[in-house]
Amino acid sequence: MRKVILDMDPGIDDALALLLALRSPELQVLGITTVAGNAPVEMTSANARRVLEYLGVTDILVAMGAAKPLKHTLADALNYHGPDGLGQCNLPPPRLPLHPAKAWDFLAELVLNAPSEITLVATGPLTNVAHAFQYHPELPKLLAGLVLMGGAYSLTPYGKGNQTPFAEFNIWQDPEAAYIVFSSEVDIIAIGLDISMNPATCLTGQHLEQIKASHTPAARLTAKLVEYAIKHHGRCELHDPLALATLLDASLFDFISAPVEVISGNGWDRGITRILALGQAGELPLTHVAASVDGPRFLKLFLSRILEK
Ligand code: BDR
Ligand code: CA
């Protein structure tokens, strides 16, 4: 079993990634840290616990993190994910308390107790991860790896922005944090829009019918989340489950390894993730950026995990 910590901003697709993680026997979720992104951090923290409690999971602790990006104000995505951040899925408010520590200290404590054993999966803005690396400079070297959903790399026709014409939401939201993380010594796998905007990785009405035919708790919640996305956006994009899937079956993807420069600030180019040639990169380390995906095989894996009894 691979030990993981999930840093997330649920969010419909974050919730789907959480369901996928909980339904995957290869993974042991040691803890969850929450960040502001799709919704304010109090709401993302409640949503993570709403999903856990719905599935009867009471032994995974949730620690709340940053309420805003390092240098910008929060621009949430409630217009996309619904006023509750979870597609109005009607889950009750959480009863489980939050872990008392800040996300970055909780993260550091878990990693220091199991050096080189834990993979961090970050599916929101990278604010918590940047704080963790700044407050605990030894962390990047002590993680087994970091898998993140973020960026638009122009590697496929889908690798354009979704927040601006050039920038992906998570990176755009906190480009200063992303810069810190992409420059650090942690080994990074990045899933960008190049992969997750490919229609072959999205759920459609036909998939929804298949999900509705199953009556397990995970399938019932998945159906509500997917139905909201399809009703409002025509399809359900699986950005964050794709990041998680790199840990379940890396052979679904091809990767290129290259230095990635993140453009910070608040100009037109805020949040651009630029792949550099090795000669241009200075001190920047290599990131493994997904360049292609077997969409049908990914969807099959996702559905089988969610629908299995
Ligand atoms: C990313 O932005 C968020 O809205 C999604 O949860 C995903 O992590 C996609 O750009
Ligand atoms: Ca997310």
C-alpha cells in the first residue's frame, strides 16, 4: 500500500478524487489538508469531512490550511461547483471536528514520522504546500513524491488555460506558491489541462446512466456530483481523479521530464506554466508532465473503482 496525504479544495472533482482514493486498495490515505480554491477554506474543509462521513470514514483526520493565496485575494469557483462547492449534493454538515493543527504542520508531522514513504497529492492551489516547504525546509526531500493537478502546457490541443486563455485555475490562483513548489527539490508529477480537458477523459450522460444503475453509497454520491456537472457544463471533467490515477496505473500516461517555469504576479500572463529547454532552466529541477493519456482505459479504471461493490 502506498501512503498518501491529500491536499485539496473540494470541489466536485476533488470529491471524486477522494472517493477514488478511498475505493483504491493500493492507497492508504493518512490525512487530508484543505486549502482555499474552488471555495473558501471553511467550505472546502467542511466538504472533505462531509464526503468522509457520508462513507462512514471516521479515522482520516482533516486539517485546515490557507484561507487565501500567498499574495492574491481568493477568486473562488463556486459558480462552477455550485453554491455549496459540491454540486448541491445535500450532504449534511460535518460532525467530525477538524484536526487542531494548521495544514502545513499536520503535513510535516506525518512526513517526519515516515520519511520517504509518503506521496502528497495536491489537487488545489499550492498555497498549503508552499507554506509547508517554507516552514519545514526539509520536507521536499522527505516526501516520496508530489503528484499535482495544475498547469496548461501546450503539449496537446487541450493544453490551454481555463481561468485565462493561458493559465489553469490552480496555478493561476496562487502562482507564487506554485513557483516555490516547482522550484523545490520534491519529485513532481503534474497532470495539466492537456490531459484533463481531453474529452476522452470526461464523463458524459451515458456514463451517468451507468453510475445511476449502481446503488452503492459511493456510486450514489458520484451520480449526484456528476449529474450537477453535466447539467451545468455538459460533461464532467475529471481533473483531480486523473492526478490520483497516476498512482493507480502510471501506464495510463506518457510523461515528458522538463523544467517548468511558473509566471507569477498579476499581469496578463499570471499563472502560465512554461516548459523550458534544459539550457534555459538555471536551477529549476525537472518535472514529469503528463503529455498523453489513454482516456478510455482511465475511465474504465475510475468507473470500476467507484461502482465495485
Ligand atoms: C482544477 O481547478 C479546480 O476547479 C478543479 O478542482 C481542478 O483541481 C482544474 O483546473
Ligand atoms: Ca481541485
